[in-house]
Amino acid sequence: MLIWVLAFMSALAPLATDMYLPALKEVQRSFNTTESLTQLSIAAFFIAFSFGQLVYGPLSDAFGRKKPLYIGTLLYVFASIACVSVNSIYAFIFFRFVQALGGCSGVVIARAVINDKFDVKEGAAVLAIMMMVGALAPMLAPTLGGVVLEYLTWKFIFWLLFVFGLILFCMIIIFLPETSKEEYRIKFNLPSIIDNYISIIKDRRFVIYVLSFSCTLACIFVYITGSSFVFREHFGLSAQMFGLVFGLNAMGGTISSIINAKLVRTYSPYHILQIAFFCMMIFAVLLIISGVFALPFLLFEIFLFLTMAMIGFIAPNITVLAMSRFKKKSGSASAILGTTQFAVAGFASFMVSILGANHPAPLSILIGICPVSGYCIYLLINKRNIKKLKKKLGFI
């Protein structure tokens, strides 16, 4: 049950965006506003979701995991109701911001709970299962949002989010134990928080893990941002076929997460991570080649599927390895990890728009650059081992 609670905690905030996407036009008409202001409600959500984690990390390190989680979940519940109660687009944007501030508590604290409760191998297995379960919600959310819109108004989406928040609040009370130890608690004041964050980012290995993972994960956001135009306009896929392909690519990460959960019980997460990074880089290079040389769609899709599938091996293992370096500062470490991921992902998505990646060549290059750069950063961890290998081979 603990894994289900943690997965629900991680999925609650993404649900608030993915279910809402099909309703953008209806929201625009409802408030009689512009498209840009309606889209600002999404941007406001992501800004709050990213930087709100920096608050919940220290809060959970100072007061335990459950109290900040109660506050965040109730904030999410309140904001969900407020979104359907206002008559101004500006008030709607504000409460979407508040909704994200509440929802991000579950994401950052879920990682902290796993780091508190499990060792590296167990943590990698639990995180893989949690990510597998948690990934199903964002995959199904747009479809659920579409079904709601077919029979009801967009406001019922937020009523559903309200109900989900209440259910999670009850599950936290009943099924989630307090995992933060009293002796590990920190003082909650600005100097302590700053010192805490500085001590974490001084850890070279942690920073390399976070940066390499953030760069690698950004390929998903590049793909989401640019895939619709490329798949439908260039390759000529229908809306139904695009949805099928999109779901298939998402399923690749879910399948690899299941496999990873079994592998980490026998093999070290560190070794699995090395192999997965190398394989992802190879698949990314093949994807770039298929895009640049205009190879058939089937080859493009195969290399894209394999590239995305490697995330299921990389994400849980690199997360648990990074978090394990700060057992006494799990919340703050999780906050830095989450904020960095979304900052890099946001920049990558922005580059898709700026460069106009509406063709397989530029899109594949941008997708491929992410894991290649992530792998290059990751190699900094093994710099000494590489030097030793070069000496043995006689290169130096």
C-alpha cells in the first residue's frame, strides 16, 4: 500500500495539468479571454510546481514528512475548488499557481520517504515500481479529461481533482508512516536552509547525478513539445494513430521500469545505470541519423521508442543513487533534484519552440542531444576510472 500512496503523491500534480489540457479552449471561452492568457495558467502551474519544491524540501527536513504533506495536499484541495468558483481569468491563473504549490509537496516528499525508509537496492526497486504506477495516471489523464468534456463541462475536471486530493489526504493519514527521524531534523530558518542547500550542492557526485539525469530526462519534454506536429503533419498520422503511438512510447518506459525493479534485486543500480546510459546514447545517435537522413517512419519510431524506454532504467537508479548521498537531508536533496529537472526540461521545451523543430531532423537532434549530453556529464563521475583504463590500454 505504501508504494500506491507514494505513486499517488507523485501523480497528483501531473494529473492537474494532463487532465486539463483538452479543456483549454473551453476555459478560454468560459472566461471570454485570450489564448495567451489561458496558456499562462499552464505556465504559472509549472513555475510554482518547480520552485515550490525548494520550500517543501527544508520543511520536511525540519518538521517531518507528514505535516508539510498535509499542508500541501489541503492547499491543492482548496485551490481545485477555487478554480471553479472564480469569474476572472486572472484569479483562475492565481489559483492554478496555488494548486501547483500544493501538489508539488507530494512529488518532493515521496522521494524523501523512499530515501528515509530503504537502502540503495531496495530504494531503486521501490522507485521503479512507484514510477511505473505513477506514470499510468499522466498517460490516461488526457483521455479521462476528454471523456469528462464530452459529457460535462471543464469545471468537473477540477471537481475530480478535488476528490483525488481528498482521497490522497485520507490515504496519507491512514497508510503513510512518519519516516523522518527526530535526530535528523534541521532548524527551519533562512540561514539554516541556505547552509543546507550549499552543503548539498558542494557534493560533486550528487551534482553530476542531478545534472546528467536532468539533461537526459529533458528529452521527454522535447518529444512532448514537438511530436504532435512532426507525427501528424510530416508523417501523416491520424489523431487516433498519433494517440496510439504516443501511448506506445510511454509504455516503453513503464515496461523498462518493471524490468528494472527485478534487475536491481540482483545487480547494482550503479552498474545498470552505466549500461542504460550507454545504450540510450547509442539509440539517440541512431534516432538523429534516422531524422537527418529522412529514414522511414518505422525506423524513426523504433529508435525513438528505444531511446525513451531507457528512461525506465535510468530514472529510478540515478534518483536513488543521488538521494542516498543525503540520508539526513532527504527533503532538501529531493527539492534540488526536482527543481533542476524542471528547469532544464523547461529550457529544452523552450528551445523546441525557438528553433521551430517541426521536422524529424531538428526534433531528433534536440531529442538526441539530451541523453548524449547527460551521458557526457555522467562520465565525469568515472573520470578516474577512465584514466586508469587509458593507462592500461597504453593511451597515456
